[in-house]
Amino acid sequence: MSYRYDVEALKKWINSRKIRRLLIQAPPGLKQIAVKVAREISSEVDHVVFYGGSCWGGCDVAFRAASVAGADGILHLGHARFLEREEVPTYYLECRASDPKPLESVLEEAIPLLSRFRRVGIGVVVQWLEFLSLIEKKLEETGLEVLIGDPIPPLRYRGQVLGCSYQPLLKASNVDCFLIIGSKFHGLGLALQTKKPVYTADPEAQKILDLEPEVGRILKMRYAYIERFKRSRQIGVIASIKPGQFRMKTALRIAEILEKKGMEADVILVDDVVVEYLRDEPFEGFVNTACPRLSIEDQNRLEKPLLLPIEALIAVGEAEWEEVIRTPRYMSMEVS
């Protein structure tokens, strides 16, 4: 897929901040663009350093690596701004899709699935936000009423969604269904928090999915892991040092609750949550306070339970399964 990005604005930022050593951080799929951008801005800085670690989202900014490398600026590719505060000046170079044809094609296939509804809520990943008005127009031409929410932090744009953030759509009580322009990953994050139908239209894969069967399968699996967690006694509570995932207060509170219920709970501080490392930990189960999607996407690679905070509370009788699933509480990472 070809992308559009603004190198001239990046150059202005570098010069206004007097950046001399720039750390470049890019997710899988955009590494080649990172190298190209580095060549384009080479005359504006003294040194460019490429970060070889993870780049899972705007929550995962390599502040510590930049400090160690002596970088006075970070170029973070592909994601919209997520964090309110920066330890090192950071420029988020968004990469927007430049060709609307794949989007138009997949929308034509999606429209028949939406024809039985009257009002649809739309969420779009940042790569396709350039064509938000096109999406709105195409759907309205079929007679649908389209709702596009204004951003609620950490979201930055009208209509935007992240794999962990759907607040504008979840507040839309008057829609009949939702359409997410992005991957199945992005659609599932919403479908696990609402009882209304959720569809994804993936322009890159040219696929339309009704996520109801997948949600049923996932929730059945999650319930089984909660039951297994109930039989565990030694629990590891995971806290990540990533700037947008650091929830030490939540981790300590979860550990306190579990210990009051007769379990042994210890906090594990990590950067990336690596399944291979968790296998070597001497715990029978884990509670994940980092990225909520790790418990959904990575669980099938780990034999031990990797629960969300609310799932851990369900396991020890502090919350009810029926009251939590398919509500915004399910993926909330805060604990009172």
C-alpha cells in the first residue's frame, strides 16, 4: 500500500526544536519508509539512529532508548499522537493511505450487509482517515444515517479508533450497528465491548467480516481461562514500563485484592509482554495491566491464564461475568 506523509512539516519541526540526533521508531510494515524518510532529512540533523525494538502504537514511544542514545528528538512513524506528555520531544509522522480505490471497493461489498439497519456508527483507523468524508458520503447515499464521533483522548481525530480506544462509539446509544474501517483486530476491540453488531471492512485485505461468531468464540475461551485462574494460587501481575501502558497503581491494587482472597500475588515489571518469558515465570496465572489486547491476541500462545483486570475480579468474586462482558468495563484497565 502506498502512503502519504509530510516530510516538509517534519523538517520544520526538527529545525524549530534544533534537533541534532534523531531516534527513528517505526512499526512492522513501515521500516522501509523509515529508511526513506531518514535519507530525506539527513541534511537537517547530525545523526539518525534507528530503534530496533517494538513499536506497537502511539502508547509505545521509545523515550528510554532515546535518552540512552543521547537523542534529543524522536520520530515516531505510522501512529497518531497518543501521549499527553513527552520525556523527549516527539514527532508523530502519520502515514495516510494515498489511494482510495481499495476503500471504495470494500465499501461496495459492505453496504449490502448494512442495508437492514437504519443508523450506523463509523470508526476508522488513522491510515484511512484521509477519506472519512468519502466513507460518510457513500453510506449516506444508500439511505443510512451515519454517526461519526468527535475525539475523546487519547483519540485525536473525528472518527478515529484505536485497538484499545472506542469511547465516541461506545457513547453512541442511538445507533443500530457499527462499521470499523481497518482490520479484524480493530473491529474485535469494539465488538467485545458492545452487544450491537460490529462489522469490519479491511481495504488492504479486501475482506468484510461480521464479528459476532468470533466474539462468541473468544468469550467462551475467556470464561474457561477465568475458571482455570480460580484454581491458581501463585499469580504474577504484569505491569509494563511503556509510557502509555504504565499502570503500577492498578497492578498493586490487583495484587492486594488477590492476596486478600488467599492467593500469592507478585508484580512483574516488563517492557514488552513476551509469552516465551512468561512461560519461564514460576506463576500459575497472570493478570495483565499493560495493553488489554495482549490478553485477547496472545492468550492462545500461553497455556497459563493471562487475564484482564476485570476478569481477575470476576475470578475472585469481586465482579459478575454477566454484568461485565460486552460492556466498556470489560476492557477497562482501571480498578477501584
